[in-house]
Amino acid sequence: MSAPGRRFLALLRGVNNIGASKRVAMAELCGLFERLGFTDVRTIGNSGNVVFSGTGRSAELHARIREALAAELALEVDLLLLSAAEVRAAVRENPLARVATNPSQLLVLVPRTRADLTKLQPLLKARWSPERLALGKRVAYLWCARGVARSPVWLASDRALARSGTVRNLATFTRVLALMEG
């Protein structure tokens, strides 16, 4: 069991993207989390980033949130849940900090599970220059030097994970961490 009031980040994949059919107002999303009994609920941006406090094991929280998203908001989306410690590590242990000059082009890729990072290991052998790929303990880092939209390293990583992970840029992760530590 986790300690009372433990902080989490919920990441919803594919919500409110350009051309996406999966749309939800962030106020609705906050309301759903509050109805589930979570506290200190806040959203960051408009793409399904929810910071909240809750008790229970991550797997239990994940199941409750997924069920409520489907039942109350008709959202069938990939949901990834990170603890505050995992968010902190993702920001502070960034191996591409010296290479990536623009935090909006440095993606933090969160696979469904930590074990899924092994699916990205073969990509480390490819030459992505000027782009880069690095693996952390729970996330992968993708430096998309020419932008994200047509980044070969992003497309290959998403394909390797069978579109089961989600990304946010480092600027978003940094804002989330500041809110969590607030």
C-alpha cells in the first residue's frame, strides 16, 4: 500500500490531439478524479495530464481511473500512471540534458510498463543523427532535433511499443514536477 496522499501523474494518450476524436474538457477530467475520491487534482495543459493525490496501489488506482473514464466520459484511452518519484527521476536523470537545447523537442516517452523499455533497446543501435535516443529507468528520452511531427526516432519508438506508450515534452514534465513538489 502507498502512503496517504501520495502524488501521482496520470497521462492519457491521444486526448485532445489535433484531429483526435477523443476530446474531453480538463474541468470534466478534474471532476472525474475528484468523484473518485482523489485530492489536490490539477491538470497541466489540455492533453490529458492529471496530477492528483491518492491512496492505494498504483495498479488499483489505474484500474479505477480506466473504468471511470470509460463509464463516465466514454473515453477508451491508454492510461499511464507515474508516481511523483518516477516523475522526479524522469526530469532529474535526463541523459540528454547536454544535447537537447530545446525542451519542447526533447520527448519523455513513457511505455506502458518499465519492462517495455526493452522493446526500445534495438533502436539504440541505429544512427539517428542529429536525433538521439536514450533509455532511463522508467522512461525513454527522444531528442527530436528537427521537430517532433516527422521525427524518425519518435516514429520508430512508437512503432516498437505498438503505440502503447505516450510522450510529453520535457517542458511539460518539468511543469508537472514543480506542481507535484509545489
